[in-house]
Amino acid sequence: MLTVVRVINNNFILGADPGGSESVLMGRGLGFGARAGDAVDPSRVSRAFTSGTGTPDRLAALIAQLPVEDVELATEIVDAAAAEFGRDVADRMLVPFTDHLSFALRRAREQMAITYPLQWEVESLYTREVAFARRALALVTERTGVALPPVEAIPVALHLVNAQFGHDDVGRTMELTTLIRDVMSALDVRHGVGIDVDAPEASRFVTHLRYLLVRQREGEVLEDGLSEMARNLQDGYPAEFASALAVRDILEGHFGSELNQDELVYLTLHIIRLVRRRG
């Protein structure tokens, strides 16, 4: 049986199950007249928010400051993102995105203009996330009548990328986006083939870099025993192997940790597909 821990507002409470695990519970009028220790009627709960990267207390504090309509809309968008990108995205994205969406709506109503850095990079490197973000903006307009500026697709996409990276610092994701941009620029200069960032090969390479960056940040090591393949690639594709070494230097310079031979092999294979498509 769920019990009330704290009333947040008329529509949200902080509740606990018999084991003491807390979650934020949403339901129209759920908090009205409720007191700590009261039993919660499950039929009145429309949504339960458990802890992800944000604790229930953190979400409760945020909800207490925001219009319930903004929270419900953010929840609808995050649920759609989870259906498309994976359930883990919801827990990681909900708190920062809800805060961002409510502030963006307030800015739009007050006609406050805003710009975002890395617009071209985000649109080029995260095409799937940007496409979702644009659909989310259309939903916002449909639900609220407020047309957020098209540039708002950039931070929405970054929140989604951030959740997939597995952390809640958008600034960190912007830093990694700049790093991916630098890698792509270096390959373009080295091979002079005009890398098409919209090509499937580019998308797969960017995805590989994203997971490689996560592994580096978390200190994980990819071990597939590919040393012999590394030697074969060095002999058969010297230019692409040299580019992989250059990319390795960029990444090692950023993280201060070494990439092993297996990571080098996968970088080389992606670079071969990327540059030979246009070469």
C-alpha cells in the first residue's frame, strides 16, 4: 500500500511503498486534503515517477515551482522519447527537460529571444534527435497554443542526447559535441572528400564516437583481441589507419587516457567506410 510522505500540490504528492521506496505520484486532485501517512488510492494515480539521475525529492522540489500543465506536457514528450530511444532515457531526461520546457514556454510568452551555440553541429550530428525535437515542438504548439521558436529544437535534442550519454549535465554534452565536430573536421581536412554528414556511414561513425566517448569517460575498456586486424588495416589502408591514429590523438588529448588497439581497429573501419563512400 502506498502512503503519503509529503503533499507537493493539489496534483502531486511524494509517496512511499511498504519498503520505504519513494516516488512522485501524479493525479488530478491527488494532493487535495491529503496528509502525511494517509493511504493513497492507486486508482487516482495517473503516473508514478521513480528516481533516475534525479531523486524523487529533486523532482518534487521542481514540480512545486511549475504549472501542472507544463509538467504533464513534459511527461508526455519524455514518454514519447522513451518509446523511441529507450526506457532509460525517461528517468535521465525528465527533471532537466521539464525545467527547460517550462522556462522556454515562459520565455516565448514574454517574447524573449534566445540563441544556442553549436546549432549547425547538433543539426548535423544528431539528426534523429533533432527530428524528434521538431515533432516535440509541434506537440507543444498543439497542446499550449504557444509556438516555440524553431531553434528550441537544439536544446531539446541536446537533452535527449544527454540522457543517452547517461548523465544530466548538458554542458558536458555540448563539450562532447564540440569534440565530435573537431574529429569530423579533421577527417574532412585529411581526406579532402567533403564528408557528407547526412550519409548513413557518418551517422554510424558519430554513434560509434558517442559510445566511445562514454566508455572513455567511465573508464571502460573495449577488449576484443583485434591486434592482428590492426596490423592488417595498417598495411591495407595506410591513409585511413593514419587518420584513426590522428583521431586517437585528439581523444587521448581530451581525456588524458589511452585508446587500445581494439578501439583503434573500430575507428579505422568506420573511417574506411566514411571516406571511401565519397572518395
